Amino acid sequence: MPPHDTPARFALGTFSAPDRPRFAGLVVRDDQVIAVNALQTLIAEAGGEPFEADSVLGIFDRWDRAREALQIAADSLTSASTAAARAAAGTLVPLTSLCVHSPIAPRQIFLSGANYFKHVVDIIVDMGPGKTPGTEGMDAQQLRSHAEDLMTRRRLEGSPYIFSKPVSVLSGAFDSVVIPRGTEQPDWEVELAVVIGRTARHVKRADAKNYIGGYTIVNDITNRDQIWTKGDMKAMGTDWMTSKCRPTYLPCGPVIVPSAFVPDPQQLQITLKLNGETKQDDSTSDMIFDVARLIEHISSLIELQPGDLICTGSPAGNGTHFNRYLQPGDVMSAAITGLGEQRTPVIAERDQ
């Protein structure tokens, strides 16, 4: 069957061999990797328009053009129907033989807080009566009903809650998460992340899918004991810098899967296992504000740029629900349907 009749699935990532520079890699054929810049002859001989990019961000800066060329390369590598394709296929290496870095270093990272229905309801119930306005004297069932009504109204009438993290928090999908000294309640929050494929400003919800380049996995690590400002700064509210912005606090990847291979981002299963025990297991259908609504809202406020990450929120099952937080020696395994799996050990920060 001609390769263009069944487009070959591919992904993108950032990799390195031992003691070698990082490179943007194309992932095909059951997690086999080839450097994007090694594909130019193959793309040209297959009738495509060659391009070079030193990083995955550089690929997303020209995503419309690059996507077509990469699809041609993936089709050719999968079919191996020409001498050039067979020669290139012979240079593929297993992803497991490479160091896997965060697949992209974006210019901007945005996150949607409190964006899963059951997750927010559980938080309100777990906090108990009186901790949120209007819940004084409620029993557990009344509190749950109140929280569900609140989130239903929010879905219909409200707006997403958006904040950001600096790029310095990023780490690879198999790197260790480092817990800083003095932190007592570090928590996991596995999330679907959207990679923007073109400049976006004032995007309508119905058009949002045209601005999505791909999807990946992130884990928004959060110090629950450091979320709220204290002392004379208590009135300022949340302290995301202290609670969410430490180095390694956003494991990302292992790869970016183009949006063409994710038919419906609202029908993906998200799971996180802690030391082999399932803690999070939910569908993206439980989002209060879906991917398209998030893009609409964020682009109404700022300009989204190619390669930007939008982390879409975490489902129920965080450590705060179990009263069990991350400890050195733990291992987290996070997965989303079709996007691969992270495996991140947890270690303590060492004295510098």
C-alpha cells in the first residue's frame, strides 16, 4: 500500500547520546529515533521540501511546513521502499539507548488550575465544612452536593484559572524529581499538555484545533504546604513561585505526538502510579474547560507562540486526597493514552 494512503504515525523528541549534544529526533517504527537534520536527502528524494532545525522548538516555529516534510519522512522510513529510505532506516536507533530530555524548551508555559470536575469536588470535600465560603455546618454529603453544584455552574458560566511556570522547571520524562529541603507535602499532578503549532491571538473555540501542533505528558509537581502565603503576606493568596516552580518540577515527555494522531483530546485516559499503586486514573472528558476553551481563553489575554505549552489540569487522585505525599525513594509512572509513559524517581535535594 502506498505510504501516503496510511500516514505513518510519528512523534518528536529531544535526545542525546552519551557525551554528545542534544538533537531533535523523529520517532517512528516502535520508538526508533533518527535525527531530524539527517532526513533532508530522504525528504527531498521523496518530493518534499527539506528543512533544518537545531531544536524541536525550531520545528514548531515552522510547524505547517515541517509537519508535511516529517510526514513524508515517516512514511518513507516506515515503507522503506527506496534505497534512500532503506539507508536512512538503517541508522535508526532505539529510544531506550538515548538520553531522553524534555521534548521541547518552549518560550512560555501556561497551566490551568482546578480544571477537573471530580478533582475539585474531592478537594472541597477533603478540606471539610467551613473551609470554603458557604459550607459551614454541612455534613459530607451536603458538602459534596454543594461542590458539584458549584463546579456545574463554573463549567457553564465561569472562566479557566490560568497561571504559569518558568521554563527552568522542565525536566525529562525519566529524570529524577528533586524535593527541596524544607518541603513537607510535595504532590503529583499528571496532566495532558498541548503544544501550540502557530501564533494564536483571539482564537475562537471552534477554530482552536487549527492552532494545536501536538500533545505530550507533564507532571505539575506542587508543594501543598507552600501554596499559600503566610505572615504579613497572607492576604496576597497563592505563592506559585515557592510551591510549583522548583527545578525538575515539570517532568515533560517523553515525546510530542502531533495532533493528527490524537483524534479527540477529550477522550484520553490519564494514569499515575506511585510505586506501582494506581493513584490517578481518569479521563480527560472530566475537564471543566476543554482544550479548545482553554486556548480561546488564554489567547484572548496574551499571544500564544509556536511551541508554547498549555498544561490542562490534573484529575482526581492527588496526594492531598490520600494524605500521602512524595518521599525520596518513590517512583512515579505517568501515562496518557497514545502519548507514552514517564518514569520519574524521587530524590532529596543535596547540600550544595
